[in-house]
Amino acid sequence: MSLTRAENISKMLTEKGVSPSIQRIKILQFILDNEHHSSVDIIYQELIHEIPTLSKTTVYNTLALFVEKGIINSITIDNTEILYEKSQKPHAHFQCNICKNIIDIELDSNLYGITEIEKNRVEKVNIHLRGICSKCLKNESINI
Ligand SMILES: [Zn+2]
Ligand SMILES: [Zn+2]
């Protein structure tokens, strides 16, 4: 018998040492199903309809726990909001100056696994590029 989606996610949490509450399962499911990088606000707005007892603090704390356990990734661009995405192999992020979309970029870099640089301890590596995305470039050329 195959497991349901919720059962699979519940199993995933248990394997990572996180006890699987309904809220945790829903939050993780949202991140796994979402292609984009989601903020606490986005996740809260999406799930509040399903879980009326949900608070932003719970969302924030749950995401922080998932990051700590290596279940998901957190990224910060421009030191504004923290965004969350499913864990995958290290990649860079490209943000468009026009549509503000954040795109995952496959980029090979020796920086990802680095733990020390010029005697400084590295705790996190974020590679961000900024510019105009291919879609906006296309729109630009149409509008000229
Ligand atoms: Zn764009
Ligand atoms: Zn990403």
C-alpha cells in the first residue's frame, strides 16, 4: 500500500528527528510543492485558510527548525526578508530588477563548501546575482 502525501511528509520529518504535527506537515508540504522562494508572510497567508489557529510566530519557528535540521534552505537577499526553499544541491540566485523574480541558477563554485577563508570562519555561502531576467529582456525588446 502506498503512503499518502501527508504520511510521506510525516515520515520525512520523523526521519529528521522532528515530531510531525499537522501544522509542520502542512508547512513542509507547501514548501515542497512550491517552485518559488517563499517568505513567512506568503506561507502564513496561504495556510491560514486551512489552519485557522496558525500564527506567524509558529510559521517562523517551524521554518527555523526545518532549516536547522537541514530539511529546507533559507536565503536572504538584500537583507530584507528571509526566503525559504526546499533543500537541493547548492545553487546561486538571480534576482530581476524589474519583475523582482528570484531564479535558481546552477552555478559550479568552489565557494559552496568552504568553511574558512583568509582565517575567517565561513558559516553560510549565498551567491546572488542581479540584473534583468530573460523574460523581461524579451518584453523590453518587444516594447522598443
Ligand atoms: Zn524579470
Ligand atoms: Zn533557490
